[in-house]
Amino acid sequence: MIETEFRMLREVTVWNEAPYTVPNHDYLLNKTQERCIAYRKNGSTEWEKFTKPLTFSKTRRKFKNLKEEIPSSFIKPFQDDPWNNTSYNSLESYF
């Protein structure tokens, strides 16, 4: 990856009106298309890469640029195993 093609943002939005705590995360964006390539959860050191870039909106949110090295390793986002889902297991009674 070439550093000039990407930029990293940290969300600093203050969520006063939310009745619960809203965490702010870090985002890795493609500069030219403003698409989100990966994100790092608040309090984590690991970047999670999306399978394909997502549309990213900065509307009504505040960010600051991060001056860190662009990550070179990523983890896959956690996904539940669909076969552990009870709706799949309940289909067994129909066969």
C-alpha cells in the first residue's frame, strides 16, 4: 500500500443526545473515493478489513487525521457461524 492513497481518521464526535455511550472508532479510507477500507474499534490495536470498501459518510460527525503508519496486517471481522443459529437448527424438524 502506498501511504498517499489512504488516510486514517479518528472520530471525535461528542454524542450528547444519545441515551447510551457511543464509542468512536478509527477508520482507514481510500482518499480518492472516500470509501472505508478498514476500521479499528475504540480501545483495540487491531484493524478489521472489510471484504469490499464501504461507502463512508462524515455527515454530522467530527474527525481528526491520524499520523500513524498505514496498517499492513488486518484481522477479519467477527461473524457468527450461521449453523449455530437456532432458525437453521429448527429446520431439521421439517426433513
